[in-house]
Amino acid sequence: MRNCKICQNDFSQKLTLAFIVSFKPYEKQQICRNCREQFEVIQASTACEGCGRDQENQKCCPDCKKWRLIYPSYDFQNQALFVYNDFMKESIKNYKFNGDYQLRTVFQTALKKKIETIYFDYLVVIPVDSETMSSRGFNQVCGLLTMKHSHFVKRNDTVKEKQSHKNRHQRLELVQPFTLSSDCPDLTDKVVLVVDDIYTTGRTLFYAIDLLASRAKCVKSITLAR
């Protein structure tokens, strides 16, 4: 028996005969079946080709059509793992804002598997500002990763107000919050994969892409939820 990291209830992980004869590596479940089933997995075969939104086909969604008018030269390709439903929203709130750091392990394996299917030279996380880092004690995106990642994209601390405190319109009007560090490598002919936790309006990712696109061969992105 083990304790579910979301609902705190005890549960057991049973090994089926089919799993045993498959010779797949054993993965220790972090949450119970009931909690696991409340996360909606986005099917890549029907997700929006631009932002990874869960929908019935891969056609560009209305949001992405608007972004393409603003950034016509970008071939924006974001992949997302889960729908940002109420259960995911509550889980992320407990992780990011209520300090439940152990919840990072709930998503690490799924995110790692997805990232391993994408070609890239540099894996870059969306940074948090120094005030958030001081109060929260961790970068929530870094916590989701178990692989080596880079930090040459920095948060501009002169942009003080947090994204979580803004409505949709205010997020879209946000000024460029990122800059590159002095030790940023030469990105010529390199593919950069940007990682964030939540895709809401897409504004955060587009600012990161805008910063990197003129320097890198290609910029891709992946988010835990959309």
C-alpha cells in the first residue's frame, strides 16, 4: 500500500500478467487510479497543430489563427500533455502556490517521456522572477524536469506583476518579460525546446520564442497542460 500524493488516500498498485510478460520497466505510481483518471490526456493526433489544444482535429484553433497574424513568420508548434481542467488547475495551485513540492513527481515521468520524443539541442525552462523564487523557493517548471536543462533565458525583474494576478487581456498586453543571460551559447543552427507548466493565452511562450527565434534555427515548446 502507498499514499496518493493528491488525495492522500491509500492505494495499491497491482501488476497484471500482461504487464509482467511485456517486460516493460516497472513504474511506481504516485497517485491512485481515481485521481489519475481525472487528468485528461490530450491526444496528439487530434490536438491543435499550433498550441496543442484538445479538440476534434489538428486544424489551427481560433487562438492560434490570431497569433499567426501577429507572428506570421513563426511556425509555432507547442505540444501539451493534459487538459487544463478543474482537477489539473487545483493540482497546479497546490503545487505552485500552496508549496506542495512533492506533487512535482506526479508529472515528471509523463513529461520526460514526451520530451524524449522531441529533437532539440537545448532544453530551456521558462524562468520565474527573483521575488517569486525567494517566496516560493523553487521554479515550478524545473521541479517537473528530471533531465539536464539550461537557464540562459532570464526573467526581467523590472516586470513586477505576476502573470497569475492578471486577466486574459492584461496577459496579452504584457511587455517583454525575458532577456538572455551573458553566458547564452551560440544558438546558430540549434534547436531550442522551451518548457512551461501551463499554456493559457500563449503570451508567455511567444515572448520566449520571440527572444530566441532570431538566434536559433528552430524554437519548439512543450507544456504540461493546455
